[in-house]
Amino acid sequence: MALSGSFSNYPVSGFGLYCTWSATQSFIGNYSDVTLNVYLKYYSISVGERSDSTVSIEGYGEMYTTPAISESSTSAHTTLLKTYTARIYHNTDGTKPGVFLSASWRFGGTYSGVYVGTITASASVNLDTIDRSAPSVSFTVSAITPYGFKISAVSSAVSNIWQYSLNNGSTWTTFSTAVGTTASITLNSLTPDTSYAVKVSARKQSNQVYGYSSTTSVKTLGGSILNSISTLTADDITVSFTVNVTVFNAGYTHTLSIKNGSTTYLTLSGISWSASTANRIITLNEGERTTLLNAMSSIKSFTGTFSLQTFNGGTQIGNTSTATGTIETRQILRQF
């Protein structure tokens, strides 16, 4: 493989066509601009204008005219007959073997006692392979919040366009045009408690070929999860019960409602917990205890539905989480 070379055809010693070629490559466009120079080499010659000479590069070419040449000398001469350039596109893998180069010129006379008609010189050349390799791309996700997360991408080659997709590559968003091997972005306008199929791409600067990462499922944080409820005895002197809750963010506040069917008996607001899965003890104040007992005035025991809403400021995060638990009074206990 090469980016330059020469070839010739001398039907008589010291007389014929000598050709040089060179190629300039575009790593971005995946092509080579190939230039062919056609020279006539001779000592003494007298020939009129020719209008039927040809030049060709991989099938692209033209017919050209050469002027009359008259020279009498004992030293060698070289005259440029034609310069021709053609754009040759490479295969998708960047290779381009067997590019055919050809030039002809008609003499139609006797030179050094030898009849020479049309001189044709040709060659098949293999152009240098253009790098069409894609970079290897990977990423990590951190700082997950209800509204987003941070994407930190890495490319194996210097890249200049970075994109992310949240739907497994169906649509892409450019997040950086920084030149380098790393780029990052923090997303902050996503939907809480939602899974995203995250993928990252980077465009290699040298050839503008994109590389793609694998897909990772990332879920934004949702509302706190109510896992279980202990039995609540509503007429204890001090009414306390235990809830097991998974909390994703200590900055959240919560509202816990106690329902019998579709009827809400008691609502507790402004509850804050640490971020973890843990048992949390809730103690009713006297007013809350009275509200619950009044609602149960004709009910001694029921299976209540506990509904937990999570808030970030005034905005509910995720869905309401529910669990069931027994709510009773000591009157039902005394029956046993």
C-alpha cells in the first residue's frame, strides 16, 4: 500500500510515457484525491498536436490535447503532457486496493528505427487504508436524584462530539463538543421514579466515526416505599406504631394517611426520616389519637390501608405507596 508511486512504458529505449501519482486522503470523508501526472520522455522528436490522448483513474478520465513538440538533442527531455485528479472513495472499512491508473499518447511514427503507434502506460495500486475504526465508549452514572443523574463518559480516542440517549439509542442529545477523551453532564429535568435506558456515543475527532456504549438501565429516585405496618392500638394511653419505610432522600417530607376503605380516618403530615430502609416509630399526639378514636367509635378493629406520599417541597415525588395493617382498640382485646 502507498500514497505515491510511478510507472512507465518505453517502447523504445529513452522514449515513452513516464507517470507519477500521489494521493491525499480524507480521514473524515473516507476518500483519496488521486493525482496522475503524465510525462513524455524523449531525446529528439518532431510531432504535431495530438487531440486523442487519454488519462484515467479508476474509470474516471478524459481525453486531452497535447501540443506539437519539436526537439533535437542528445540529452533526455521530459515534457508534462497532463495532470488529472480524481476523488476515489474507499470501502467502508477504509481499504481501497486495485485502483487502476492509465494514460495514453499517440505518436504514430518511427523512433530510432522502430514504429511506435499509441503508447499506453498503466498500473494497479493499493491505496493506504484510511482509519475508519470507532472509539470504544463507556460511561458511569452517579448522583442519582428524583430528577436526574450525572453521566460520565470515556472514549478510547480523542473525540469531539458527545451524545446521550435515554431510550436505548432511538433519539440522541448532544451534551458536549469538548475535545478529549472524557465528558460529563448532569441531567436535572427527568421524571421521578422512572427507568431510563441510557446509552452514550462519542465521535472520534480524526475520522468522525461514532462509537457507542452498551445500554444501562438507570432509575431516578422515587417516593419513599412503605414496606410494613405494625399493629396500631388506638386507645393506648400513648399510641405508637412502627412502620418500615425505605427512604431515598433525607430531604423528603412525607404524609401518612390511615384509611378504612375509601374513608380517611387520620392524616399525618410533615414527617421526615433519614435515608435508609428502617423501622420508624410514629407516636400520635392527643389530638390525633382522639381523631382516630372518634372515627372508630363504632368499630373495634379493622384492617387499615396506610398511604404514604413523598414530597420535595410542595411537589409529590413518585407514586403513593400503600400497605395494610391492623388497627384495633383494647376493647376488642378484652373480649378474648
